[in-house]
Amino acid sequence: MEEINENGNWQDTQDTLADESGLAIVLIDSEGLSALSCSNNNSICETLIASDQSSKCQPFCGSVFSNTNEKTGAVKYKCHAGLECVAVSVKTPGEKDLVAIVGRAFTAAKDYREATEKAVSGEWTKFPPTKFFENILLTNSAQNIEKLAKKISTIAEENKTQLADFDEKADADVEARNSAAEFTDAPAPGTGEERSSGEISGGTEIENTGELKLTRLIEEFSAQAKNAPSILADKAGRSKEDNEEFAAWHQFTSTIHDLDYSGACFAILKFIHERYDVASVAWLENADNHLQKVMAIGALETQNIRISVATDDDRLLRVFRRQSSIELRKQSGEQDEESKQDAIRLFPVAIRNEIRSALVLGEKVKNLRLRRHVSRFCQVIASELEIIRLRQELMRKSRHDSAFAKFNRSLTMVDTNDFWLSIMKTAAELVKAGRGSLLVYDEKGDNLVVRAAIGKKSELIEGAKSEIGIRIAKKVWKSGKPLLVSDVNKLGLAPAPPDWEYMTGSFISFPLSIGERRVGVLNVTDKTDGSSFGKTDLRLLRSISPQLAVAIDRATLKNKAGEFEQLSVTDPLTGLLNRRYLEERLTEEIKRSDRHGYPMSFLMIDVDDFKSYNDTYTHPEGDKALQLVGQGIRESLRDADVAARYGGEEFSILLPQTNLEEAKTIAERIRSKIASTQFPNRQVTVSVGLTGAASSRDTAEAIISAADKALFEAKRKGRNNVQVYEYVRKNLPIG
């Protein structure tokens, strides 16, 4: 930190300290959440204090003034948001008591993970992710906060004159708050703290993050942060040149926090290119355990860089940890004829113990000082890039959750004329496709028929029918494997007719199946931003394909009901599916569960004392009661669940991708719904038995038998209750 000017301004001093430490500093003069001055505030604090959740902040930052002044030394605490803070007492020249709150930063991956989960699916979902995670503060140790708090206390004591402005300001603020209290007869509400620029914000995703969950990404960042050299380390022992470099790096990182990951990587290349006068520089990313070029400046733009060393090679990680680099020589015949350059210099970039990317200089770089600067810069920028990934992942998840919710709503339109078009539009929106088509298998014609098409020239696709079958869609349908193409021209396939006017050569053709039975193909093309489809888009389509296939199957069966009246899959009395369809679906779902490791649950439901209901009120009245039971079951289920009338007063429900605890919640919801329904003659209740898929129950007969035994136990225990086979089987009779 630069030497403090005792005649300077406290706000400037506070800003400098916050800027160098990467931590928040907030100065208060009384109880409450109002701030006299604020530097580098955490965006989570800023958002919560300005919202209706400020009351949760009150026991922490809102009450620290009296706690600090009643005790000697610093007060350490972790607030309800998981942020570490230290409060220290500060006095003005006029002996006014002030308190400096220092930190407001995450020190553990667990706390940051919990905060992101609250923002994604908890009590903070109402806050816009861009603003909420705009300026996330992280530090690898609470000691960093304590050291800064001690430094502030010392500086405030030695340069007390800088706080003179707050004598008058504190009096004015107190008077204003007292006046407000007189008029409102209530405490003045906490106000949002003034935002200051400086720290890099939090976020996530590069397109090839694979199956990594957000929690694992956060853990990787936290572990990496412990090893990264701090931009803000003490300056003792550093040369003037080092100080200048660290200052330049810090200034640079403050400019990239609003960029996406790709933009940040290009900004890094430009920074290295301009600051160190490097003619050619490239950025590499880890793909399939090898580093591949994704962007470059200078001569490396046109050169094909192939790094033979695998990213899991321990040598790369050792190089990164030693703040070093590797000279890689070009293979024979690859030497640049113009520059006669036969080597490049590679600087690995790692998070946790994984090489994620690398910076490449297109020359030998004999200047040791330059190599040292670039290698240290790569260590510093690693954690900054990971924060950008995390923020981007959170925002991506928020967008996808919204799209998934819309997709699920579209499935409820199965009985409307707009069903096919609705699900096509929603699926395309999910992967940002400008054009697409939904093809459904027609058993009668033994071909794929276009049910819906969107985008430019969609009328041409809708009229194509059998022509589609001889192209890519039919190959995908037959193989059962999706096809992801970045450029169709590279496949050697016959191009689409010119009058179809495709914008790009990238597309995805995705088969839709129920078990081994294929029901259709979804095609998407022309990504709205002009880019190519990638693995992330493929994963998104894979995640919705089971629900989509079931919805298509149900819609198709509904259309065929008139032709196959004798083999109808629908029970005419209740409108639910019948036993035959249920048993076929159960067999398919068991295979799916076993193949992919998905959970699956099955319910058997029986109307209690139904014989006496029929005998007392006649069979027509009994039919009305069964219709109401069927309606209650249907209203209690999700779109992907399969409900059937098993026979008589028995019903059964298949719950795909549902574990036992989730299934029990659904079963209780059904039981409660029926018990609270107003029946015309008397109250009707149901008993429920449920079970899940297991290696010992790998057939439909075994699953049904287990659920039936649990149902028997529910009857034995007095009816109108739910029993789980896995929990009660020890009490069941053998046989």
C-alpha cells in the first residue's frame, strides 16, 4: 500500500485500502445499516440491505456498533449470508465513536456454495443474478480480514485528522435520523450502501465444463485461491518494478469482471500483447485432456497449435506451481519460414489441481524477467477467470431453469391443437435455435412425419414428409444416437436445397425414445447468435428428451384412440391410462432405470371400503366416486408421471426419476387430496403402498407385488395411510 498522506482525505485512504486488499470497508457511526462511507462493498450486502430482507442483516452489521464499543479490540463475526467480518472502533478528532466493518467476504467454499444455492433455488431467487453477484468478495483466509482491520485501526489512530470531516457529518446524520424518527414514529430503515468499483465479481461457465456441478466449481475455485499469489500481498521485499507490475495487473483485472469468459480470455491476450510487446500470443483450453487453441493474436492466429503433453501430466502442474513456463519446439517441417521461429513458450493456468487452460507466446522469450512476469500473471489471473466462470454458470442456470419451467408448462397443452408447435418452440428456445422441426414416427406409413416446424422457410419443411426420411433425421432415428454437427459441409453430405436459405451449417438431430421404442426426432439449426451448437446444447436436449418423448407418445396414442378402440390405452370411466399401458411402460422404465441408474418409484392405491359404498349407494354412485378419485390423482401428479386405473377400485402410478422420499411426498399429497374431496354421499379415503426399483425387483411383476404388499400393510394399519415397502417389509408375512 502506498504511504498514507496524513493531510489527505479518509475516503481516499479507505478506497486505497479496500482496493489493495480486495475487501469491503464500511464506516458507521451508530446502530443500524446506514453507512457514513463505503468502499468496495459486497454486492450481496448491497442487495440484501436495500431489500425487505434487511432485517436479517440487523443482528450482525446492524448491531455491531454497540458490541464493538462495549468491548476492547476487534469483534469478529460471520453474518447470515456466510460473510466473514471484523469490526474495529475508530475515533474522530472530536472523540466521536465510529466503527469500521471490514471484510464482508467468503473465506470457505461451503459458505459460497450455500449462498449460490439460495440464489438459484432458495430465498434469494427474486434478486437478479447479474446485480446480486456483481461484486463478490472472496479471500483465502480470515486472517487477511483481521490484518486489514488492525491496519485500519492503526492508520486511523496515527492519522486521526483525516477523520475530522466525520465529526460534522456524524452529527448531521444523527440529527437527520432523529428528525425522521419524530415524523415517522419508527426507526429509520437501513439504506443501501454506496457501491464502489474494484473487485472482480463471481460467476461461471465455459461451454465444455462437462458434468461438473456448480458446487464442485466453487470448491475448485476455493482450493485454487489458497495457492494463488495475491495481487495485494504486502509490498515488503518487492522491487519497484514488481510493484508496478502488480499495480498494472490489478488495474487490468478490474476491467474484465463485466466480460464473459471468452471476452476475458481475449482481453488477457490483448493485455500481454500490448504491455510486454509480444508479437504473437494465443489462448488454449483443455478439451479431452489436451490443450487446444481457441483464440490468438498475431502470427499464431493462422498456425495450428498441437500440444502433445496431456493436461493431466504432472509436469504441467509442477510448472504452474513453480511460477514457471515450458519451451515447446515445433516438429520438423512446422518451422515458420518467415520468422524462422521453431519454438513457442507455454504458461499453464490451473484451478485446484487441474490444468484448465494455457497462455502461449509465439517466440522463445529469452528475457527471463518477462517470463517471470507472465508466469506470475497467469497464477494471479487463474482465480479471476474462475470467478467469471462461476458467475456465468449461475446466470446460465437461472436462464435454463426459466426455460425448463416454460417447457414443462408447454407439456400440459397435450390436449390442444397447439401442442406440437408449442413444444417445438420451447425446445428451440432452450438451445437458442432460430429454426427447427419435430418429426414423429407414423406406424401406418412407416415413416417420419413433420408435426411442427418453426423459423424461416418452415412451410417448406412442413411439406417435406417422406423426403425427410431419406436424410439425416431417419439415420438418427434408426441409430437412436443424437448427431451434433458444427459444419455440415465438412461431413460430405448433400447440402439442403438453396431455397431453404440456412444461415449456418451447424445443427443437432436428436432421437426421442421411450425405452427401446423410438417415437420421433427433434431437429434444431441456425443458432440465433450465428455460432455453432455445442455439447452444452446437446446436454440440454438430453435432459428434456424423456418428458418430450412421453408427451409425444401420449399425444400420438390419443390420436390413435379411435382406430384402436378395443386396445385403447385409456380407461373410459376415469380418463386415466389402463392397466395394459401401465405395465408396458413399467417394464420400459425398469430397463431405463437399470441402464442409466435413475431412481424410479411405483404406487398401488386402493379405495377404502369401496364394496360397502357400492352396496349402500349403488354402482352408478360408485362410478361417480371412482371418477372423483381419478380426478384427484391426476391433479396431484407431475407431467411426466403415469397414472392408470389398474382394475376395479385399484389405481397405480409410475413415477420416473423419483426416489422413495419424493414418492412418499407425492403419495401423501394424493391421500390428503382424496380425503379432503367432497364426495356426494360420504367421505372416501384411499390406502397407498409404494416401492422403488432395486436389483432384487427387476421385473414389472416384482415391482407390482412389492407395492401390493405395502398396500396390504396400509390396510392392516387402519386404512387412509401410506406405507413404503422398503420400510415395512420386515413386518410383512412371508410369501
